[in-house]
Amino acid sequence: MKVKYFPDTDTAYIEFKDGEVFETKEISENVYIDVDQQGNIVNMTIEHAKRNAGLKEFSYQEITQKVA
């Protein structure tokens, strides 16, 4: 996954996987997802990200399940 932020337009772009975009779907005003032909999410665009997604900082944490 790749996350890109463009401060000049306050746009966040989240790429979940490489793939050809088949269709763009508007989730809500300023939030769009691109899906492949099977309906899997390829990427997401959030316009006005600071306001619409509370994007003031970004952190990543992977939680692994411990096997007993």
C-alpha cells in the first residue's frame, strides 16, 4: 500500500494494489474509489483530506496475531 498526500490540493491518494482501473465510484462528495474488473479496490482518492478525513498526521501499525 502506498499513501501520497498533495498539500497544494489537500488531496490524499491511497494505492492498495497495482491493477488496471475498471471503474471509478463516488462514495461521497470528495471521496472516490477505483475498482478493478472484479470489483476489488485499487485505490482511493480523498479530496479536502484534512477536513473530510481528519488527515493531520499518518501512522501505520501492523498488528500480528500471536499463535499459542
